[in-house]
Amino acid sequence: MGKAKRRSFHLGINKQFSNLSREDAIKEVVKQLKSDDDKNEAYGLITMFGMYAEELLEAGASYETVISLRGIVKE
């Protein structure tokens, strides 16, 4: 994780996590996308880590959900 991401976490922008690996972020995004809660945090993690569609599909996200994120997710 780069300096800017650590600084962002330290400043409290994302209060749930103090140190987050890419794998943990992918799992968290898939969990949030499957739930009916507000998905803004999931979108933020996707853009922060620059996630690819293939990563989300391999982690268990549905194809329809990943296609709906076409503007956010890298292909």
C-alpha cells in the first residue's frame, strides 16, 4: 500500500480499516456489493485500489453486478 493510501486511512477517511491489503479490499467490496446497504464505500475502494473486473468475478461477485460497474472497474 502506498503512502497516500496509508495517509488516507490514518486521517480517518475510511474508519473501518487501519491497514487493508488488496485481497482484503476485494473481499470487502464483494461483500458490500452483495448486501443491500449503501454501495458508496464499495465504489470508493474499487477506485482507490484500481480493481479489475476479473478480480471481482474471481472473488465471487455476480457477472451482472460487475457489468453494472463498467465505468468504475478496469477491464
